Amino acid sequence: MQPKQVKLLYAVDLAGTLLFAIEGASAAIANKLDLLGVMVLAFATALGGGLIRDVLIGFVPPNALRDWRYSATAFAGASITFFLNGFVQAIPAPLIMVLDAAGLALFAIAGTEKALLFDMPPLIAVLLGGITGVGGGTIRDVLLAKIPNVLRADVYATAALAGSAVMVVGRRLGLSPSVSVFLGGLLCFALRVISVWRHWNLPRLP
Amino acid sequence: MQPKQVKLLYAVDLAGTLLFAIEGASAAIANKLDLLGVMVLAFATALGGGLIRDVLIGFVPPNALRDWRYSATAFAGASITFFLNGFVQAIPAPLIMVLDAAGLALFAIAGTEKALLFDMPPLIAVLLGGITGVGGGTIRDVLLAKIPNVLRADVYATAALAGSAVMVVGRRLGLSPSVSVFLGGLLCFALRVISVWRHWNLPRLP
Amino acid sequence: MQPKQVKLLYAVDLAGTLLFAIEGASAAIANKLDLLGVMVLAFATALGGGLIRDVLIGFVPPNALRDWRYSATAFAGASITFFLNGFVQAIPAPLIMVLDAAGLALFAIAGTEKALLFDMPPLIAVLLGGITGVGGGTIRDVLLAKIPNVLRADVYATAALAGSAVMVVGRRLGLSPSVSVFLGGLLCFALRVISVWRHWNLPRLP
């Protein structure tokens, strides 16, 4: 990749971190946590998925600890949410949903990419893409003593897994890395947005 | 070991993974999780204990991520439980209990073996055997926002720890590895089965 | 450091482990866990923070698994609490609080020190000091299916983070390591004790 592209990707990654941090901080405030709890949930939601992935593939210290910009961004998200809460609450829910879908796609694709880079088998690379996308939200819900929402409703982790799978299959079929990434990310984003719009859910036994 | 024995052990290990996955998936269905939740709980229950052990001893990527057969088996267990639920529910509870005791013994012994291989001190090897046996079920209960059952009732983790301890002590006393493994596994299995049959519980303060 | 100092630090570290184990075991008994649950919560509370830190910085197997004295101490704490429960319950609450503040300061400082030793950036070293101090209690609360208390009330993690930050800043300003450690530890301890005494809490949104 060109240096310009690398810089762009890095900026997009930090933007996703900021958004996920704001969502984690909002959940903390809704559950009456104090300022420290808001900080911790922002950190966990934004960086938890990548932390789990990096520990599992053996990339320690994880990226989020090597580069202080990630935690600084997470704390910036927490601070904005806490100190400018009226402003954050005024963001329209559909906009948050669309941005979140974009963040999910980005995290899933980035996680799959890194797993492939570390020579994980294809099935595992798909799983690690999913974990990167939804691991942070899962830790957030566990810390809130709730069954993680991703296990119960919505097409969310499924969108991440589908996008990761398309990306891995694309590579195997000989598509160029950037085309594979684009197709996988697009599928994840579209599947997530459409599923919210059409109220799709996964099957569940009665 | 002979190649035949290695193959047998591997098959038994995958059988244990399948069984634990079915138990995790059943718990997910009982808690009204959707298909994705069923998959995740099957994966966590079947592979969680080994994942924690491998991360702690520094064997990363963990075995469950190096060899895709483990996750494929976990997902097979989840699929059987979800799509053939009538069939799975028809399995008699005592049979599940006995199979589960066998799986527990196998996981505990395998975990202890690996810990010793990585030069852990004896006490730690016993603990890691216990973690391998009950770690998956603990993660499952945490994801269901419940106090892990293993901390509250039954002689379950205790059976795993006792079997691991016997195995470690047997080695120290100079018994051959296979005799130690056999004695430890047998004790874990027998202790678990007898404790269910006789309604044994650990002491608890009032 | 002189060998004498190293021995003293090691003894103090084990004393902190014992105290945190007693607190974890007491929480387990209050929640009606059985003897195994008491052991597990003692272990998790006393050693969980250091385990997370060591896994994240890539120091595996973690210290608590390399040196069996740590788990032996945790189990000693659990046994004392379970078998001599009348004695443990007779310890005055203010004494426990002051000892706990000392343990928190010690764990935070030790965690920060180790993070710096592993070349973590300053901000990350502060976070890892906080995680070392409060990670064990957080795991304990998650296993009890409760929102971790540290996220909701009291100046506890905040004291750990403040102490770690002072220590890191002290080093940067060129103070000697032992002066930095002393100032950081003292701040953490004093902040914690004063906040309990004055009923301080962090801000929270309505």
C-alpha cells in the first residue's frame, strides 16, 4: 500500500475506536456507572475485541497497548460522552446505527486481515474477524452483568462473520487483497444496515 | 506412544469437544439465545478451558486455533443440537452425565499433561488440569450472566482437581506416564459419577 | 536493590496476596458458594489482576503460575477464611479497609513497575498499574454475576491510577525510582483511605 493509504486506514481505525468508545460510555451512563466506570466501559468496548484477538494469535503486547493513541482515543470518546452528554444524546439513532455498522465492518475486516497475516487457518481467520468486531461489546455486556446482546438478537455478529468469510473466500479465489477487503466490508455493512431496517433476526428455538 | 495411540487420543479429544459443545448449545437454547448464541456457547463451552490453559502457559496461538478441526467439531455439535433438537433432548440424562464425566476426566488429564510438558510446577499443573476441565463451562455461565454452577454445587471441579493431583503425584512417585494418566482419569470419572449418584456436595458455610 | 530489600518486597507481595485472597473468600462465603467456589474466588481476587497484566505484556507463563508460592498463599487465605471464619469475621472492618488500601497501593505500584520494565508507553503503564490493582476484584464480581463495584462507586481504581500516574511522572521528572515508587504508593494509599473516611465518590450523570 502507499503511505497515504496506510495513513488513511490508521485514521479510519481510530475513528472506529472513537465511535465504539462513545457507545460503550453511553451504555455505562445508562447503567448509572460513575466516571471511572464510563472510562472502563469505553476502553473495553472499543479495544476489547482487538485485545482478545491479539492475545489469541500471540501478538503481545496487543496493538492497543503498543500504541498509546488507541487508549487516548478511547478515553477521548469517554470524556466527550460524559462531559458533553447532551450533545452525544442528540445524535440521531439511525446515524449511530449506520456509523456503528461501518465500525463493525472495519473491525471485522481488520481482524481477519491480521489473522491471515499470522497464518491462521481460513475458518479461524473468519472467527477472529468476528471476535474483533463483537468482542468489545461482549465484554461490555459481561461487565454490566447482562447476557451479551449479540448472542440473543439482531444480525450483528453474523454480519461480521459473513463479511470475514467473503474476504477469506475472495482471497482463496485469487481476487486481489483490496477487492476481497472491499467485498467483505461491504457485505458486513450492508447486511447489518439492511437487517436493522427490515427487522431481521436469526432463528431461535421455541 | 505408537501412532495408533496418538490417533485414538486425538479422536477421543474431538469426541469430548463434540459432547461439551452439545451441552453448551443446549444451555444456549434453554436460555432462548438465537442461532449465533448457540454457536458461540458451543464454542466457548467446548474450547474455552483449553484456550485459557494455552494462553496462560504461553502456547499461542492456542491448539483450538491452530487446528481447525476443533472449531469445526464445536460447530458440528452446535448444529446437531439446534437442527436436531428433538433428537438431542431424547438422549437420557444419565447417559449425558456419564459421558460428561468421561469428557471432564479427559480434559483434566490432557490439561495436566500439557502443563507438565511446559514445565509448570506440580501445584500449578493440577490447577491447569482443573481449568482445562471446567473453564469452558465457567465461561458459558458467565456469558449467561449466572454464577458459574461449578462454584456453587456438585463435586465437579473437585473431581477434575483430584484426578489431576493423582496423576501428578503418580509421576512423582515414579509410576509410568500411562499408569498415572489412567489412575488420575479413573479417579476423576469415578468421583464425578459416584458424587452425582450419592448426591454428594462440598461443604458450605451457613 | 539489596537482597534484603528484594526479600522484603517479596514478603510484602505475598502478604497482599493473602489479604486479597481473604477478601475474595469472604465474598464467596457471603454469596453461599461452596468450598471450591471459595478457593476459586480467593485465587481470582488475589492473582487475577497480575495474571491479566502478565498476559497482556507477554510475560507468560504469568508470575503467579511460575512461582507456586502465590497460589499456595491464595489457598491459605481461602482456607483460613473458610475454616476459621469466626476469626476472620472478627477482624474490624476499618482495619481490613486500611490493609486493603495498602494492598491496592502495592499491587498498583508493582504493576506499573513491571509495565515500565517491559517498555510500555507511560499512559499504558498507568493503565496496567490500575488493572493489576483492581483486575482481581473485577473478575471476582463478574464470577458473582454482579456489576463490578469498582465501576460504580468509591474512589478505588481511581486511587490506583492516580498513584501509578504519579510514579510514572516522577520517573519522567528524573526522581529516583524508589522516591517515585514511594510517592505513588503513598498517594494511592492516602487517597483511598481519605475517600472512605470522607465518603468521596466520583461524579455520575443523573
